[in-house]
Amino acid sequence: MNPQFSHKKSRLLYNQSIRCLPGGVNSPVRAFKAVGEIPVFIGRAKGAYLYDVDGNKYIDYVGSWGPAILGHSHPQVVKKVQAAAVKGLSFGAATELELILARLIKKAFSSIKKLRLVNSGTEATMSAVRLARAYTGKAKIVKFNGCYHGHGDSFLIKAGSGSATFGVPDSAGISPNVVKDTISLPFNNPDEVIKIFKRKGREIAALIVEPVAGNMGLVLPESGFLKTLREVTQHYKALLIFDEVITGFRICFGGAQHIYQITPDITCLGKIVGGGLPIGAYGGKEEIMELISPQGPVYQAGTLSGNPLATTAGIANLKILSQSNKIYKQLNITTKALCEEIKEIAVRRNMSLNLSQLGSMFTLFFSKKKVTNYQEARKCNLKMFARYFRVMLSEGIYLPPSQFETNFVSMAHTKRDVAKTLEAADKALRLLKRK
Ligand code: KE4
């Protein structure tokens, strides 16, 4: 752990948590296994900063894996949630809040004519695939190696994020019957997509993709790739599902589909839409969404779906984001400045690294070559990444604890935070060079 930081209480809590929780955590990537550390236990967060239970302060580039685009505990969001809480934590009944949030989402995503709120990104993608199978009457789905769509059985085939971190391309416990209906292809390889649809198009219900991949590290779609996906799915009457759980409201208000001008049939959202509280959403064309119960035969439900606190936080978050494009411009400027400087340091330190950046997302790949897919991402020097992570942590910089994740910059990150981050990166790369 960090030589200058005490981690006494984190260690104590970890030793107790592992007796109650598998790996001491409630989501695998938080276990810090890929970076050879015990997890830091966080006590509170404010703006761009996390404070662990030992009182150490970190500049945070995880941002709760995406939701904290405005910075942690944004005062306007917190105030709204506090006011909502005294009115009741959950009703299990329809509320106006769900309507307000649904309208805000529809305003941002013209492809979404009707949507359903759920409690996580996983629920959104699972439901979207069930819906696609019902709508098309076909069973197979196509995904991409290194893309992560949550822990639904159909997706844990060569998935990204935590499962890539653990080098467990296929999770245990997945029925062979499920595996046979999932086809996983290399990202950014349109020929493979065309080939598989030529062979199996009649059986393919949907193709699900992170239009900008964030779970093998940040990997951007190469020119024409998304357009091919749209054309092929159209031709073979399969649905195109954009998993924008990360990119929705992150890279711009209208997500990757706005940036790349591709209209999917279904869009999955999460994270920012709930302002940090549990949420997911899926939506698309009216004729597709009307199959969802109680309007149609596709059953999907949730005790806490559209929960008054999550919808309040989401509405507050999206209202601030919708007020001005300046927010996204500022996020881009801050992130670009940070990334350009890190690249400079790497050159100065004669380190061959590859940095991928889009909007307020970036990944520093410990790879000599540009990373365009999962196979290339897995060739990164993971040991070097782990050493880099540990030095940065000891310098008070909290990065995603895996090479196969994306860093997130928030509106709360200041020029001083960027300068401190760069100092730490320079020290970390210097130390790496020495070894
Ligand atoms: P959740 O079920 O974790 O809310 O969302 C699943 C999901 C779906 N789609 C995409 C593109 C996602 O990135 C995610 C979840 N993201 C990971 C981090 N890359 C969550 C972190 C974790 O698993 O602890």
C-alpha cells in the first residue's frame, strides 16, 4: 500500500469484510486484485475527491464508474435527494418523477420514443435482449470481445471490465444452452460481422455493442464500423442495441449515437441517469417498446424501478447537464489537456504507451501499439500497469484498478488537480523506467 498513507483502518475493514462478502466486496473490480493491493475503503466523497476511512484524500478518476460527471455530492443534487427522502424512500407505485425523468431522456435521445426505468445497467441490457428476441422471434445475439454489458448470462462470454480483469473470459455457471446463443466477435472488425450474419443472419435477434468501448480500456470505433453494424442488422432484420450505460450523457448529452450519427433500435442507459443512485433504462422505437408488459407479452419488472430517490437524483443531474453545452466543452478541454501532458511525459521518459481519449473518458494503455480491440488490449503490460496504479495511489491519485477500465474526468476536476495528477504520473513513469 501507499508508503506515506496509513491504511490501517482499510486493512482492518478488509480483514473483516472478507468474512462476510466474497472477496470483501460487492463488485469484483473493486477488490483491487488486478493491481495487487487490498481495496481502499472509502468514507466520503466531495467534488473530485475521495476520502478513505484512514482520512487519506485522493483525486478520483473512477467517479463511481461514471455517474459522478458533475463531481461527487453535487450540492444541488444532494439537496433535491434530501428533500425527496423525507417524502418517502420508495412507494412501489407510479410517480410524476418517473415521467419527468423519462421526458428528459427522450429529449436527449431522439431514437428513444418510449423507455422503461430499471435498477441497473445489467437489468437494462438483459431486458433489451429479451425484448429483441420477442420482437424478432429469433434467439441468437452478437456481442464483441471485451465489451461488457453487465453480468447477464448471455453477456458473460469474452466480456470486458471485471471479467477481463480476472482473465475469466467466460464466467462459471453459465448454461451451455445460453452460450450457444451468444456469438462474440472481435471489435472493430466489420468483415467478421458481415461473415457471421451471412451465415447465421436468419437466427440473429440482435447485435449489442458499446458504441464506444469502455470496458477493455477506452477503445473507439474505427471509421465505418458502427455504420456497418447498422446496415447489416437492418438487412438481416436484427435489432441494433447500443449499450450507452457509460457513454449516455457522458461524451455528450445525446451519447455516442449523436456523435457518430447512428440510430440504434434500442438504447441502454445507466450511471449518470441516476446521478449516483441505482438506475438503468432501456428504450427505443414505439413498436418495439410496446411489447413490454403490461402493454405487451414481454415480462420485465422491478420493486424499486423508478424509485423516487434515484429519479430525483437523475432529474437533478440531467437538468444541470442539459443547461449548457459548455459543460461538455469544459470536460473535453480539461481531459485533453491532461492527456496531452501525460503523452508528453511518456515521450520524455521514453516510455511507449498509448493513450485513448474521447470527451471526459481516457485510458493509458501500457502497450507499444494503438489498441483497437480486446485481443490487443490483453497484450498490454499488466504488471507495469499495476505498478503504475500503486505509485499513483501512493501519490493520492485514485485510478480505476484495472487496465481494462476507463478513467473519468468530472466538472469538479480543477487545473490544480490536473497539475497534481501530472506530477504523480511523472514520478510513477520515472520509477517504472528505473525498474
Ligand atoms: P451495472 O449493472 O453495473 O449498473 O451496469 C452494467 C454495465 C452495462 N454496460 C456497460 C457498458 C457497463 O460499463 C456496465 C458496468 N460498468 C462497470 C465498469 N466498467 C461497472 C463497475 C463494476 O462492475 O463494479
